[in-house]
Amino acid sequence: MPPCPADEPLIDAVDGVCAFESLAMQMQVHANDTRERRTLSQRFDLPAQLTVMLLLEGELRVAINQTHCLMSARRGPVGYLWLMAAPGTLVRHIRAGQRVRKVNVTLPLSALDDLRLSPVLCDRLSLDSPRAGVACWSPTPHALRCAHEILGARQGDELQALSVSIAGLSMVQQALRAASAASSGLAPTRGIAPADRGMARARLIRARLLEDMSREAAPPSALARELGMSESTLQRVFRAAYGSSIVAFQRQERLQRARAQLLDGGLTVGEVGYRAGYAKLSNFSSAFQRTFGYPPSACVRR
């Protein structure tokens, strides 16, 4: 087989389509599932950047430059997208006891060139405006799965870091598609809510699950009968709204409450694990480590 001449472009030696991309986006991903311990306001100095947020739970009162926003997931998970065309500030107002579950993905303005955004979309993103443009976007089930994958990633694992990068880029893609389909430029707006009936049913399921956290949880089949739907519909409606199975949600919520109890002090790791539904301390410690990336003993105040 004769070799391909070194000076002959590869594209001239094959039939079909070849695509070569070199991307250096300097993407940053920040995820948190936390309960605020103090009421305060925090100010952050930010570079010019594009930020995509998926808020899964809680509320955030923020001021991005001079744009004041109340970001709320009361009606279910919601996405936000904003662009700072120049360096500016973000002020975040939080209150004690507020739980927030969210994922932020940020890209510097130089990355927008790598993404090759259309002129129409760039205009909608208000790239030439000194004020931050803020808009809602309705997260798809795929975007919700990406957010949960990022939240569940273990720190220090290189393969997990690659998965987080892929999930983060996918979230950006979903948000930019929503912005591209919008009928006007970015401005404070409520966006498009998920299907009202499905979302209402999902919120009802979630509220019922949270009620069960203080006692032995009813199996999904019993909960489905109580709410007048099949078990498959129960699971489908919940996953479409929250990107998680019911069992995974229950496990995550119990572990979150267990972590809060450990941080508050007064109980041993074994006592907290038993309250979370784990008969064996080893099983509780393993589940805790997988979820948060550190053992439960790290939360015990010395």
C-alpha cells in the first residue's frame, strides 16, 4: 500500500466528510447543593463572561450589574442565562436556612468565538450592551440529567471531570438553543414554564415524598395508588420534571438531611446514619462518601 504523500492534505486522500475542531473554552463549572447557615449579602467581581445556570431548588436574589433578579425554582427546575459584556459585579442576597441546589457553567467571551454563534443570536445576547442580559430557559429532561450528573460527580476523579465538562457543555448548548429560539433579545422574563399539568403532578409527588422523610417511606406503588396514577406514570412524570428517579431522590434527600444533622452536632455518625435509614454504619459511610466525596466523620465538629 503506497503511503500518502506528506505534503498532501488528508482531506484530499479520503471520500466523505471530515471535521476538525480546536476548542479552548476555559469553561468553569460550579455546582452546589447547600443549606445557607447565615443571612448575608455577598459581592463578587466578575470578568466579562457568559453564565448558564440550572436552578433545581431554592431561590436566589441577585443583582448583576444594575439588573435585579429573583431566581426561583418554586414551580420546578428553571434555567437562567446571562451575559456580562464587560467586567462587572454580582451581589447575592441569601438567608439562613435556605436550601439551594444549582449548577452554573461559565464561559469567557472569547469562547463565544469558538462556538461560532450566529449574528442573530449574538445580537439577542446583547454582546454590545454594558448591562447584563438575563433570561429564563426551560430545561429539558436531558439538561436536568446533565445537572444531576454534575452534582453527583466525585472530586479528584479525572474521568468524572471529563463527564462534568461534557455535561456542562451540553447545558450551554441547551440554553443557547433556547435563546436562539426566543423571539426577542435577552431581558428579564419568566420564560416558558414546563407543561403545567405534568409539573403540577410532579410537585405533588415531590411534596408527598418530602412528607415521608420523617417516617418510613411508602413504596412507589403505594404512592401511585394514593395519587391516582400508575407507577410507571408516577416515575415518568417525576423524572421528566426533576431528572431523577424517585428512589434516587429519596436517597439524596435523606443524605442531605443527614449531612445537615452532622454539621449541627449533637449526634454520632451512627445515630445519624440510622435516622437516615441505614442499619449498618458501613453502608451509610459508603453512600455518604459516594454522594459528597468525603466521609461523614468530616462533618462532625471536633
